[in-house]
Amino acid sequence: MAAATTPDHDDPAIALADRVLQLTEDRELDGAVRYYAPGAVLEFPGGVRYGSVHDLADGARGRYRFVRKVRQDFVVATRGQNRW
């Protein structure tokens, strides 16, 4: 499946986040993984954790056949703000 074009965003942080999410959704995992820091862990609600986007895709394989998302609202936090 070819990667979809990422919409233009005024904020480079939003454009980057949207690009990574789109690559992951399109299962262009080798393209997405280059944006993650070494050793990054993806944590989801309920404490579900994945050590890589490849682990995430493998974990979803048995639950989902196809997923598409619409991303239209983003919240950007800079260092020192909204830390959780």
C-alpha cells in the first residue's frame, strides 16, 4: 500500500507527528521507525506497551484487518509544559 500524502500543517511538530502516524497506518514501518529514539516504548491506555512499531503491528494483526483514522485535532506540548 502506498503511503498517503501527509496534509500540510503550520506547526512542524504536528506535521512530524502526523507523518509518523501515517507511515505506521500505511504499514510503512521501516519508514516510521526511523523517527523513534533508540529504545523508545509505545504505551497505550491500559498499560499496553510495545517496544517498537513492528511489535505494535504484530500485536494488532490478530485483532484488526483494516484501520483508517482521521486526525484533525492535535495538542502540542513543548518541553516543560503539559508533562505527564
